[in-house]
Amino acid sequence: MKNVFRKRPAKPVGYRNNQWRGARAVQSRDRTMQARRAALMARWRNVLWVVGWLIAATSVCWGGLLLARQLGPVVQRGLEIREVSVEGMHQVTRQEVLERLALKKGIAQHQVSLTYLAERLRNHPWIKEATIERLPLHALRVTLVERRPAAIARIGSEHVLTDEEGAVLARLGGQDQTALPLLVGVDGERLAQRDQRVKQQIRSAIGLAKLMAETLDGRIEIDVGHTENVVASAKGVRFHLGSDALNDQWDRFVKVRAAFKLPTSDGRKHEGQDVDLRYENRVIVREGG
């Protein structure tokens, strides 16, 4: 027999599904649709704003390109280089400077690299430093610092003109310039290769020659062919110096000469006289070699 008093199982507890009915339900749907419509309109306004800016930027760029194309020739003519002034010339000629610059006809100021042009000028053997400036509206100003002849290097039968840094200025062939000190024993091949050791030898020898010229008369000749023994001569008197501290060695001779009045600049030649300065705190004088 069926038990009518048995309890039925309880339904699971869940969220209550509240739904408006009637007019309130219609108002809720309208508000939802309006919110969706407003969000959609805002999104489209943002898209249209971005598209508008892109169109405007494109128009400006395109207009700028067209304007630049139209004004380009005008700007070119307005900044065309028509004059080049050169300062500091002594050995270098204006024509040599212009040939080194190699400016194309009709080129404008803004189309040239001043650094590049200055480097081209520094490759000239006589030019030590070069600066270039733009001058309004059609000019360039070139300022040069030239190298100065300091010595003659005799290599075989050829004479080479160098500055005080050991840079080769010119090859004189058999010609000589007796007003400059004469350097012998220079390695010509290494000098042509701009070997730093050879250039240092030349710099040291030129510095020594300047000191000797303050004390001695006549042309100074220095043999740099031996690394441990530099031989300098003037009016037949030979001076032997070590390769290091040449200035100190010569100062030692000057002090001794002032005290003992060694006859080295009395107007007479002392053939075969040797002065040895290679030993510390000593000045050795040998007569007749």
C-alpha cells in the first residue's frame, strides 16, 4: 500500500531568477539596448578620430613632399656655393686647395660634409690642420695650418724635406737646403711607410739640432742610423750621444763647456775632435779622432 505520508525529497537550493514582468521588463530591455548603443557609438567615434588624424597626417606629408619638390631648386640656388676663401697659405696654392676640395658645380652648402672636406685637405703633405666653415649664403672659408720645413734627410743620393714631426714634405732629388740640419742614416723605406719609430728618431734628432744651434755655429749634421749611438757634428767636431735623453746629455756638455771653455765655436774648424757624452756625469774629449 502506498505510503501517502512519506515526505518528498527537497529541491536543491539555487539562485533566484528574478525577471521583471510587464512594463518594468520592457524598460529594462530599453536601458540595456541604449547602453549597448552608446558603447558602440563611442567606439566608432574613436575609430573615426584615429582615421581622421591619419588622413590629416598623410595629407600634410604629401603636401610637404610636393612643396619640397617645388621649392627644392629655389633652396638649391639660394645656398649654392659660389665663393671659397682660403687663409693661411704659404707653400700651398689656392688651386691645390680647390682641387683637393673637388666641389661639384652648383652644389649647395648643406650638401657638403665639412669634416670630409677637411680630411681631404689634411692628406696634402704640406697641410697639418684644416678647418672649414659655412658663411652665409654662398661661401666657404678654409683656414690652413701648414707644416714647416725642419730638416733635410739624405737617403742615398736623394734629399727629402721633412717637418719637425718627421712628415715628408717634398723630395728634392739632388738639391739641398743648407740652412736646415742634415739627417743621415734614415731608413727611407720605413720613412715612406710613415713608420712611427723612424718619425720618432727624426723628431729627437731635430730637437737635438735646435739645441746645438743655440751653442754652435755652422750646419748641424746628425747620424741616426745607429740606435745606441747618435753622432752629431758641426764644423768638424763630432758628438757621440746615447739614444735616450739627448737633451740632458747636451745640457751636460753646455755646462762643462762654459766651465772649461772648450774650443768648439771659435770660428776655427777642429778636424777630428770627438766629444763623448754617452757616459753619465762625464764629458770625454778626444783630439785627432
